[in-house]
Amino acid sequence: MFPWSAPSELRKYTAKMTIPALPEPAYPDLDSMLSRKFGKEVANYFSGSPLNRVSFLRTNHSFLSAALKHPTTSFLLFNNLNPLAKDPSTLEYLRFADVQTLVGDNPYSKTEEQLLSEYNSTITIPQLLFLGLDERNKQGLTHNIYTGAPYFALDVTPKGTIISQAESLIKNLQSRGLKFLEGRIQAALPAQDAAIYAQARALLDWNARNPFCAQCGQPTLSINGGTKRTCPPKDMANLKGAIGGNVGTEPIERPDCATRKGISNVCFPRTDPTIIVAVVSSDGKRALIGRQKRWPPYWYSTLAGFVEPAESVEEAVRREVWEESGVKLGRVVIHSTQPWPYPANLMIGAIAQCIPGGEEIVLKHDPELEDARWADMDEVREALRVGTSALGESAQEGYKEGNLRLPAGTAIANQLLTAVVGGFLGEAPKM
């Protein structure tokens, strides 16, 4: 499995764009025993958010009410998971007055307990997420010891009972020259905006995919600032089964549901751990690369795949590489990680070395790859110098047609290959 497997992703990457700089890791200049032993931390695209999520304040509706209307508050809107922007590299953030017609005067005016007791599954509630505080803004909202500009994300996709309000809002925004960026992957945004976008998109996607309880099939309610969903015990709608029915005057007791018992009484966002690995030959002189049939000619990347239940990261690396290429691995080392909000992956970047005698490539196990091959380090180094870009886009000046092409710097695959050609396996610091 590769991060670019879906056709919609390929189409997005064919658009001409400038590859943005990567985020700075936390405390990049700090000297420590860990940094001296393992080298500096590597931060990948979609990480490095400037926001403090203050997750412990998500149930505090007094705080959220104040954050909603503060003059420094920003709202990032999504329509069918496409973010509002001025252009492909510039997100557009709105104020409360811009979205008030859709969200109402204050969706946090009642406690979660009150919202549960009054729940009506026939009424569509616009999905609103509290993302966090930008503490760099000293003029932002102050709550106890915390000060910062609040950030929210809002799903304005027309649906249910909010179709008219959502369509009106979208039409107004379009009249102002704004647009919702189409295409599944957004990789032209500045690093910090990309991290905010990734957090918002992943959570909005999860909420949209989980409107019903996995246990009993009844509609669920978004709580905890949009980061959890719960199955209410009562419903003002007189439901017949999971969907449909008439609105009653008194809340109707729902059938018993296991999610309302014990401590596991809410649904949490899903994150799928996925390994991605730069494999080095046993003599350290070559790197393993693979390609899918749908990719443009000469394009290769590192191998990747999902971590399965009851499997360590190291085991997943060895299994996936053997299944896809037949190559057998020994030592596996975690290099860095990358959030990948399509829809909710955490790419766990690793570097692994082949065991002596285990370098034969066999593609008959898993038919996912069209080809896999060993590339010497000089070939990889040259491709990283002039042969990288978004998938399907032109390479840099100096690239010779027919030579190896590799992912852009916004992909963790690029960082892993950069590490192995840059001395990760040598005596120098590892990162």
C-alpha cells in the first residue's frame, strides 16, 4: 500500500504547484543526550501544528462559548472535505459573523448533558470542531492560565435540515472570490496551515463516517468539541429502526446499547497506523524501491502497508516488505512519523536492513506492485536532487528523461530515502 494509491490523489498531484518547506521540529536547536545520540528530530509535512489543542477544555462549554465569538477566532470551512481557500497555497479563515447563519447564536449554550436529554435525530447539527489555541497571539482569548487565538473547523456540506443555510453560505463565499479546493490531497499549503488542515480534515471525515452507533445502529451525537461521538439514551424522534420516524413531544427511550455501559461509552476518532520503510541492502550500498502500475513512467517510492492487530511496528515492516517484494529484513529502526489525513493514517517511517542472502525480489506473493528493484545509492541521491516533485508533475531542472523519479519532500518517503543516502547507517548522527 502506498500513500498515493487512490486515483483522486493522482489527479490532484498532476496539478502544478510549488513544494512548501517542511515544518520545524520542536526545539530544533536544543542540545540533549537524546539528540546527541540519535540526531535531531525529523518533522514531516502535516505535522508541526502551531495550535495547543488544550483537549481538556473541550467539555467546557463556557470556554467554548467565549472562544466561538472572540475577535481573534478563526474558522476553517470544509465542503465535502474540501477546505476554503483563496488559492491552492492559501487557506481562508473566517470569523464568527461569517458562519453565524449556519451554526446559530451559540451551539455551546447548553451543557453536553442537556444536549443529550434534548437530542433529536431528525435535526441536522452542523459539525463544528474546536481545534485549539494559537498561543503566539497574545491578544487572543484568556481562560485561566491559557491565552491564544481560538481555531475552529466547520463542515458546511449541504445535507439534512441545513441544506438551505449551507447552500446560501457557500454561494456567498463564492461571490467573494473564494473556493473550496478540490482534490483529495492538499500539499501546496505552508507547513503550519497544512497541519491545521490535516487535523480538521481527519476529524471531519471521521465524524461524517460515523453518524450511527456501531453497536445498535441508532444515530449518534457529536460531543467533546467534535472529537467524540456518543449514543444518546433518548431521542425526541420516534424512530423505527435506525433511520426515519416522526418527531414526538417527549423523548423516547432507545433500545439498550452496550456503549452506554462501563467506561467505553463513547466513540473515539480512528487513527490507522501504517508503516512506510526505506529498505537498505545487507551491504548498505543499495535501496529497495517499488512502483504501482498506475503511476507515471519511472516513478518509484518506498514500500508501505497497514499495521495489523496484535502486530508490532517492526513485525509489520518485515511482513509487508516480504509480502510485496519477497525481500527478508533484519533490524528495523523507527525514523520519524507523518500524519496522513486521507482519511486517518499515521505513517510510521522506518529504516530497515536486509539480511544477508535475503535480497532476492519475488513479486508473486502480493500482486500490489508492478515492479520492485534495488537502486544504488548514487542513483537515489541523483533522483532526490533533480527527480522529485508531486506525482505526475515535471521534475527539476537537470533531470534526464528515463531516470528515476521519487516523491516530493512533503512525503515521508522522501525523508526516509534522504536519510539513508545521507549516512543514517554510518557513524554520523542518525537523523
